[in-house]
Amino acid sequence: MRSMPRLDDAQRIRLLFCLFAACAAGLVLAAFAGSMLQDPDSWWQVKVGLDFLSNPIFPTVDTYSHTFAGKPWIAKEWLGQVLLALAYSAGGWKGVVTLIIATICLTIFLMGWFLSASLKPLLAVGLAFVAAFLIDPIYTARPHVFTLPIIVVWTAMLFGAARAEKAPPPWLLVLVVLWANLHATFTLSFVIAAFAGLDILARTGLSKPRLLAKWIVFGLLCPLVSLIHPYGLKAIMATLTVAYGNEAVPLITEWQPFNAQEHLSQEVAMLVALFGLLISRLRIGWPRALFIVFTLHVYLSHLRFMYLFFLLVPLVVAAEVAQQYPGLSLASWLADKRDGLEKFIARHLHPICATAALCVIGAVSLLGDVYRVEPSPRTSATGALAFAESHHLSGNVLNSYNFGGTLIFHGIKTYIDGRTDQLFLGGFTKTDDETGLSGGKPLLDAQIKKYGIGWALLSSDDNRIPFFEELGWKRVYSDNYAVIYQPGA
């Protein structure tokens, strides 16, 4: 009988498995780098960071639009924006994409590492890959990507501590501070901690009052330390305002509910997971079951939160799966009951990882030398803005929503842009949407007069184009993605 490998050897091999998975993911992501620059908000996120680097003052009022200039607005995700700006300063849009890819690879590495603490390494990295594939619609050059590694560590550590009936590690509070300054979703840390607290309560009842007290103190400290933020309580209030919804939420794609016709892979994954749960009779306890229901509800309500379900559910149930199905567990792997592929990888892990690293380096070099990585022309309006500059177009602009980011980036005050979490409220966004509907011409005419519009930058499929022509405006520029109108003589 072969002897069981030493635990430190097992950890070393787990580490190499996860590194290999991260390198392989980087190789795949590099091939689709351009897809990460499709979001119009990437433009203004980078610009806010660049402005902060050149003048490190935290803004309190809007200076980027002409419609809401001077209204209260805070850069609550300032740290994420600074990271994007630093990457842009170092390597342009290629630098931004490289940073995003590195963050996603780190997320896959961490997920594989935590899953492989309970499950067979090959199964663990396989699950990490599948989860990463399923959440690929959220891979955009925006600050929320920087929170993915944090939420993986946060969830795994808290539910791991609950399962071991231990107090949560105090150093996790540092992650709350970092998360709060990176992105507005930091309030999710409070919710996840609460579910983990319910798990420890269900396991121990009231038999360990000192342990419960430590969990309660930790839970109270979470919102307290999140106030270590340039805007303090304002950051939490701005986040809660969006969480409870505002008039812009139903009009923004990422805030809309899950649509099975548009996300077939995600639907199949959810159905397979449900089928497996039903036939396996896996027992995970009511707090973890409630957490799964919560993540599924949030995802089905708002598409942008798909990562909560696909990333966190495997982390929460992995230990129970390993315990109730020993053949899938790390303990089985430690006993050397490996399948053929694992044996092959274990024997050749160093050359495989070296090859993967060389492939990633080669892909990055190829990315820099051959591929043009730049934002989508559907959001950049490059030709239209060049025309506007060369022809000295002046006055307030009325722009399509998707061009708001690029206008900010190029120093042109917007009519509307992606900062609808704090601005363009009070009926403005709803009215803007209605100007493109049937009978919207009078509304459009009223908005043009109210805001002193001197020219219009519209996407080529903007529903308001016929209204501009009916109002006597002249098309002075047109390409496949953008048109410019000016008032008729």
C-alpha cells in the first residue's frame, strides 16, 4: 500500500493546481480582452480616477454634466477608480484590461484554493473555472471586479469559521475597509456575515455564549469600520438608495431581472444545480440553505449580482459535499485515490505550470503587439468627437446614454451618463427615456429648450433621430455608430 503524502506536500500541489488554473484562465481571457471594454461606464470610471490623481480632492458635487452641475455627487468608489486610472496611465486601455484580467485570475486562484481545502483539487479548480465562465457578463473595466477576490475570501473564511465553531478572524475587518473604498457593494459584507452568524447559532445554540458574543461584536464592527471612507456615512446612504431602487434602476440593463432567453448557460447551470440538490439529498443546514435562496433571489432580481450565486454557493456547500460524499473529498485525494488525469498532472505539474506561464507571457506580448485593445465603437464615438472638435461645435450637448462616459473622458459636459445611482433623478431619467417613445417629440423639444441644447450626439439606433429631423435639425455627421445633429439655419 502506498503511503499517504505529507500534508505540506498536498498543500504545495494544491497551490500549483490553483496557479495553473489561474494561468490558464489568463490565457483564455487575453484572447477576449476587447470584450471587457464594452461598457460605456469604463470611460468615466477611468476619468474620475485620472482627475483624482492629478488633483487629489474628493468631489462632493457634480462637475461632469451640464444638466446636474453643482448637485451633490460623491466618488464613493474612488479607490477602484484610482486603480483603473493607474493602469490606464501605465499602459492605456491595454493596461486597464491587463489589471482586470489579473484580478479575475486572482479570483479563480482563491476560489480554487478554498474549494480544494475540502474537495479534490481537480474538482475544485474545475468548479472555479465553471463559476468564472458563468459570470463572464460582469467582466468589465469597472471597480466592481476588484471586489471579486475580496468576496471570495470573506465568504469562505466566515462560513469556514462558523463550521469550525470558531470566532471570525479579526483581520477580515481590513477587507471591509478595502471593499468599502473600492465599490458600493461593500454592504453585502454585512449580509454575508449575518448569514454566517446564523450558521454558528444553528450549530451551537446558546451553549457557547462567549463565542456568540465574539460573532455579535464582529457583526457590529463591520458597518463601523466601513465608515473608514472619505465620505463616511454618505457612502452607505448612497448605496442603500440604489439598493432600495430609484427611477433609473428599471431602465438600466444590469439592474434588470434575469432573462433565461439571453442567459441560457446560466439557466442550465441553475437547473443542473437544483437537480443535483434534489437527487443528492445533501444536508447543508437551514442557514446555508437560506443563504443560497438569498443569493438566487438577488440574482434573479438584478442581473448584475449573478456572481453572488455562482461564486459563493460552491464555497458555502463544499465542506458539506466533501463530508457526505467522501469520494469527492480532499481526504480521499490525500489517500492517493486519484484518477488518471490527476496522477498525470501531479507527476508533471512543474513543467505544466512553466508552460502555462510562458503561454500567458506570450499571450500578453501578442496582446500588446498585434491586437488593438480599445473600447467598443458603440461607446467611444471616436469619429463623431473628432468631427465635433474640428468643427468647433459648442453649446450644451444632448447625448445618447451610451456616449455619456466618453464625453466625460474627453472633457465634454454631458446631458446624461452612467452615474444614475446619484444623479439624473427627479424624473429626469424617466423623461429622457420617454423622449424616445412614440409621441415623445414634444418632450424632446421641451428638453432641448430647457437645457439650451446646441448640438446632439446620438447613437445610430437612437429612437429620437426622426424627432430631431421633424424638429428641423440637420444631420452634420454620421457613421455606423454615431450621428450628430445641429439646429437648422
